[in-house]
Amino acid sequence: MRLKYCGLAAMALGLLASSSPAALLIGSTVTGVLNFSAGSTNYFDPANALVPAGFLNTASPTVTVQEPAIEFGFQDGSNRDTANFTDSQLLIQDQYLTANGSNPFVMKFTDAAFAGLVPVLVTNTFSITPTASITGNVLTVSVPLITPSPSTTLSLVLYSFVPVPEPTSMAALGLGAAGLLRRRRAAC
């Protein structure tokens, strides 16, 4: 009987530890980079004179995540791209201002808060599927070539961040399950 309760306790501990909420991004400092067609120019940098008013990156490509606010914006004659962080999500929007089309783009965001998180695709209205990954403390979102329809098409993608389960949590969950299985076999 004691082994059964130990197994249940270990499983509960493992489940609680592995389901902890994602790290909050509000208040963290994020540096954003927007590149088109594998170029090296950072279009989230206001030094390139393509960051319209109303975004947090109007002074610098490094911003503090706030709510409500849109952290990163870019606009030229063809399109307007934004990246908006909340406590545990990223919403990317690409609005076509003309029917000229769009170049592939990559957005990279650097912040220690990304370490240990995984981006999960929640919504995608792009005509293609973007990819997102986190390596160390860098979040990379790559969007291939998009062919827009009318000039006011707005495409968006929403990612939620979930924590990577810690090895110790998974081990506790496994030990608890093994304890229960062992107890059941002994009772049979």
C-alpha cells in the first residue's frame, strides 16, 4: 500500500513540475531583427528610417515587452510588418499595401526569456507555413515567399510559447508510473 502512494505522489509531482506555465515575457528586454531575402539589413532598426510611429522600436531595435503595445514595426511602400509579444505569445502580421508581392523574410528575437521555451503554432493565415525555432536565447521565425492577393490582404501567424519539460520532472513522472505498475503486478 505504501508503494502505491509513493508512486502516486511521484507522478503528481512530475505532472505539476512539467505543466508549469511559460516564463512571462512582459518586462523582458528583446532585440528584434527583420531581414528580407536573406539580406543583412535590420529593418526593425529605426536607423533605416522605415519604422513608423506607434511601435516600441521607434528609438531602438531593443525594446521592453509591454502590454498593450506592439513591440516591432516596419513599413515601406509595399507592406507593413509587425511583431507583437504578450506574456506568452507572439503575433506576426504582414499587411500588403500594394499588389506587388512580398519577399521572404526572417524575424529574429533575442532575449534570455526564450531559453527553455518552444514555439507552438496556434493560428496561421499566411498562404504558406512559416517555421519557428528557439536556439539558446534566439527565437527565429522564417516566412518563405508569399504571393498576396488584393492590396489590403493581412496575413498573421500566432505562436504560443510552452516550456520544455525538465528532465527531472519527466524522471519523477516515470518513476511514479513505474511504482504504480510494480504495485499492480504484485497485487495480481
